[in-house]
Amino acid sequence: MTTWTGKLDSRDSWVREKLFLGMPFREYVRSLMTPSNFVVLVIFCIGLPIAVIRFTQGLEPVTNLTDDYPWGLWIGFDVLCGVALAAGGYCLASAVHLFGLKQYYPIVRPAVLTGFLGYFFVVVGLCFDLGRPWRLPYPIVYSFGVTSVMFLVGWHVFLYLTVQFLEFCPAIFEWLGWKKVLHWANKLTIGATVFGVILSTLHQSALGAMFLLAPGKLHPLWYSAFIPVFFFISSIVAGLSMVIFESTLSHRIFGHQVSHEHHANFDRLTIGLGRAAAIALFTYFCLKWIGVAHGNHWDLLGTTYGELFLMEMLGFILLPLLVYVWGIKTASARIIRLAAVWTILGIIFNRLNVSIFAFNWQLTDRYIPHWMEFAVSITIVTVGLMTFRWIVNRMPVLYEHPHFSATE
């Protein structure tokens, strides 16, 4: 009887330490009663019933999608933007594990976690958009349409989501104290990173390649034979900018977890990421104009859609590029953070232009997202943020576990 009680006490202490942050259950529940969590609760109270309606009554009651506009906000924002903004994982992992930039090691795990959660919730958003979401695994286990771009995207996202989970496993194993498994997980890091970079190169560009199938539907200023390259380069821009933005928020919200040494070096790392982002953004800016020249679409710049294109090019690519350069020249991490947020908005603007605003541009009946579509997207993003917070509060993401070193 004593032994059984001891086992129960051991289990209770493990649950309290690992899940309830060392607090008794009632105290932990009381700690959740904060203004921010109240806002989250309101979002869930709106979003979850809409999700039930969507999966029980179909797409029609909650969306404004039609046969002319089968792809709407859930594809344009949740999928296309989500995949691009989740690219920081492969950017930072390759920089540290393949190119030896070890000074960026402290921000690799949060970048990989952001990437993993980004891809995971992209799949969640895709389930909302698909008319038959239970068929999502079909390209993996049943239907092998090897000539389809969608088949390529599906397989690459599936494989890369698995790779990112493997890259984040060392943090999970350190949290659980599984030293033997951790040893083998660390040995897989290099191979997983190489495989992840290959997959990212392919599926980021493949998302752009899907629009090559719609030359008459996508406006000529956005349609180009180089659109797969545009999507890939812009994903690097988005990934690096998202790492700057995410790491800034993490240092402010979870600053008590970050070591003094990392705090001292954080601005220097931000400036270094800003340099890389500025180079990628300059490359992207030049390539976009090469696309215009290749299609000889200069005359279209004077049209209404030309004004939209110039707004994207000048207001959301060139201007944040100049702000990045200004921040680098003055060695100001604050200015670089401003440029990162501006760039993220620019990438979102581009993806929405390609998938919604400049798509079916010749039709008079335009697609306007239903308010429930916005509610679902906000709910998915909120769940992602809460999942990130839950993991960071428990696992060694922003700090090194005291029983494990970074070199193990």
C-alpha cells in the first residue's frame, strides 16, 4: 500500500512539474485568469462554434467561396502566408548547423518551433478549406498523382513537417529527461537539416508553381514564369523577418528565461539577421522587375492593377528594404525590427494579391471573404500562439537545460 501511494505521489509531482509549472492544479487554474486569456476565451467562443458549423454543414454557410473563387482567405492567408512566414526554421537551422554560424544557436529552437507550429496550423487551415478534409492523407497513402503540383506540395509539406518535428525533438527529450534518446536525436540534426532545406526549396517554389496553371486568371503583373523563384526568395525574406519579430516578442514576454549573455548579444544578432534579410529582399525586388521586363508588361503599370502592383513593389518591398539598410548603417536593432514587421506585412500583401486581389481580375463579381472566414483564421492563429506559449513555458526553447549542454 505504501509503494502504491509512493507511485501516485511520484506521478502527481511529475504532472505538477511538467504540466502545471510546479503549481497545484487549483493554483494553476487561478493563474490562467488573466486579461489576455479572457480575450483568447472570447475568440474561442466565436471561432469554435463556426468550426462546428463548417464541419457539419459544409462551406456554404461560413464562406463566400464560389466556383469562380474556390480559393479564398483560408488559402491566401492561412496556407500561402503561413508557409512563407514559417520559413525561419530552415533559414536558421541551415545557418547554424550547416554554415557554422554558432552565434545564432540561441534563436534556432524558437525559430524551428515557430516553423513547426506554422506548418502544423497551415494543415489545420487547409482542413477547413477542403470540401472533404478526411481525404487530406490521400496523396500520402492512396492516390499518387506524380504529375500534379498539388501532389508535390502535399508530400513536401508532410515530409517537412516530420523533419521539423525531428529537429525540435531534442528540446522535448531534454524536457522529459530522456538522455539516451536525446543522444540519437542530436545525431540526426545535420541530416534532418539538409533534408529540410531541400524540401523547403521545393515546396516553397511549388506553391508559386501552382499559379502557373492559371495564366488567364492571374493578372499579368503577378503572373510570370519566374513565380516559383519569387515564392522561394520571398519565403527567405519572410522567414528571416519573422525570426526577428518572433525573437523580439519572445525576449519581451519570456525575458526571465533568457540568459544575461543572450540578452547582451541579442541586438547584435538582430542586426546580423537584418543584413541577411536586406540582401534577400534586394534580390527579390530586382527579380520582380525582371519578371515585368520578361513579360514586357510596362504598359500595365499605368492601370488600376498597376497602381496596386506599384504599391506592393515600392511601399512593401523597396521602403522596408531602405529601412533595413538604415538600421544596418546606424547599427539600430530597433529600426531593423520595424523593417521586419513592415516586410512581414509586405509578404502577406503579396500572397493576398496573388491569391485574391489579382486573381480572376477580369471578373466583375469579386470575392469578399465572409466574416466567419476571418473568425476562423483568427482562431487558428490564436491557437498557434497559445501552443507556442504553452511549449516555451515548459520546454528548454529559449534557454539551455541545466542538465544538458548545447554541444551534446
